[in-house]
Amino acid sequence: MANLSQGAGMALRVVLIGATGVFGSRIARRLAGDPRFMLILVGRQRPALEALRDELGDASVEVATLDVIASDLPAALARLAPQLVIHTAGPFQSQDYRVAEACLVCGSDYIDLADGRDFVSGIGRLDERARKAGRLLVSGASSVPALSSAVVDALLPRFSALHSIEHAINPGNRTPRGDATVASILGYCGRPIRVWRDGRWQHVYGWISSKRQAFPFGRRRVGVCEVPDLELFPERYPQVRTVLFRAGLELPLLQWGTWCAAWLVRLGLVRNLAAYAPRLRRFSERFIRFGSDVGGMVVELAGSGIDGASLRLRWWLDAAAGDGPQVPVTPAVVLAQRLADGLVAAKGAQPCMGLLTLDQLVDGFAGYALNTGLEVLD
């Protein structure tokens, strides 16, 4: 198998799992036609894969059916001879590391878009095997923790002591969402979430603990959500006393409806809200014409500046024209590009932190209705 870091001449053979999904299809469109990549679209339904290939208009793109839960996954993946596997088929909260382990068997590097707290923070259990194999396995190459940690890393030099990190995401109501994304959200609604707050571990309840958050386009309500940052940031930034992440929905009707559903879980009246993801997604799409296609992300940092005075910063991202889903796929795309260019020397298994800078990610937003900025808060 050719080394991923060859950097010139040969195209990198990329297997894209979940290629027809909301995120996978966007990655496919961004990699197709790039001479650095030989793209193989992978999923369970061949007709959908072939339709996507036809849409891409790239004759070099291949398609293949593959089921990530099949017992013959290592052999099936090896037959595709990947040099890089990009795994987008969530939700990852219910998955194990079989795809990453299959990559080690067939000599491929691996990137996923996971946002499951335990999944992303636990990828390190494969680190020794990955280093011995000379491979790179990266989990969480998405909005969290890849982009969120890149923001904190970029702003950290402005602080003599960083005390709190509070960040939030709120997509526009017209933003496409798949069953996996909805299931990911519903999976922690009403359930206890362990958070680092005021210098100690505490528990809050998913989606129930909420507030109105300022975004570039106005205020929207957001509730506490389970993401890898809650586990990873207290260790990565040891001076921090509080780490909180929140997310929300643009339409108050859907926001409060999800809040009520979270209480049903909290009261023990519903056992597994995620099981209703397909039906609830279809219900939410009845309201797709309301709201907007504008969403965004904020990362707020508070602490002491270099001069010792109190400092509060808010980094923001504004996503318009339905380009919000480009944000979570950009870290995986940029990392794949840098791997193809031979610019990543790291080996082992790790969450996607410290591999990409904020400037590199913002450069990856070029061509989309994505704007970022920074403001000092009073």
C-alpha cells in the first residue's frame, strides 16, 4: 500500500462511507474532480450511489456497496484498497471502532465525523496499534472538536489564564438534516450529562438546561448537549474551570417541542427518544418553509488577559444560503487535502485536535456563504 504522505504524483485512493448522506454527499462534491483524489463512493444502496456519481459528472469516481456492521467488513474494505477512509455514517454514539480497526487491517488511514463523546474521546485506545502500523486514525473531524478546539487554540495566546469555554451551534430551520443527526441529538435529550463547571464535575440534563444565546444574526435558545469537548477540553486546557456546549433549533415550536420530549425522558415516560428519529425528522420537515437558512456557531472564552485584566472574547461563524452543513464537513475535507499533499506527519489514533489550525479551516470555507469574526465582550 502506498504511503499517504507521498505528497506528489499519485492520487490518494479515498473510500467515502455514507457518501449519499447529508454530510457524505457534500464531501463527495468537494473531493470529486480534485486530481489529488481517486474517490470511491460507498453505502448500502447502489442506485443512490450511482445517482450521486452521475450528479458529480466525474467518470473516475467508483461506487461500491458496503455495510459497516457486516461481519466481513475488513475483507470487504480491503477489496477496495483504500489509502484513506472517511466515515460519515452516523450516529456514532451506538457504534464501535470496527471501521477504524478494519482500516488498520488493510493499511489505510481513517477520518470520521463523529460527535459522540465516548466514541471520540475513546479513539486513543487504538493509538498503540495505529503507531505500530504507521497509520493515522482521526475521530471528530467536524464542528466539534476539530473546529471548536482550533478556535480555542488560536485565541489562547491572548489569555494569561483561561477560565471558561462556552460554545453553541444553532442551524437555520431550512438546513438539511438526516436521521443520524436527529438521532444524535435525541439520544441525550433528558439524560444526565457530566460537565466540568466551577472547577468540578457536575450533572445537567440534556436540552433541559437552556438559555438564550447571542449569535451574529440575533438571539436563539440553546440547551446543553453531549459532545466530545465536554470530556476533552478540561484535559487539553487544564486551567479552565467551566466547559459547556449548547445547541438549539431556530423555530421556537421545535425547540420547545424537543424540550418537552426531553422531559418525557427525564421523567421516565420515554426510554429511547432516538428510536423516534426518522418520524420526528419527517414531522419537523412539515415546518421547513418557516424560519430561515441562516445558522451559526459561537465560541465564548473568558479569563484574564495578558495584562491581567478580565477578558471575554466571542468568536462567531455565520452560515447563510443553506451552507451550514459545509461547516461540519470542512475539517475532514481539509485534513484529507493536507494528507494528500503530504503535510501531515502525525501517526496514531487521536481526536481531531491540534491537527488543523483555525486559519486552515477558515480557508476551507472559501466559496461558501460562511463568514467568521471575533469580538471583545464587555
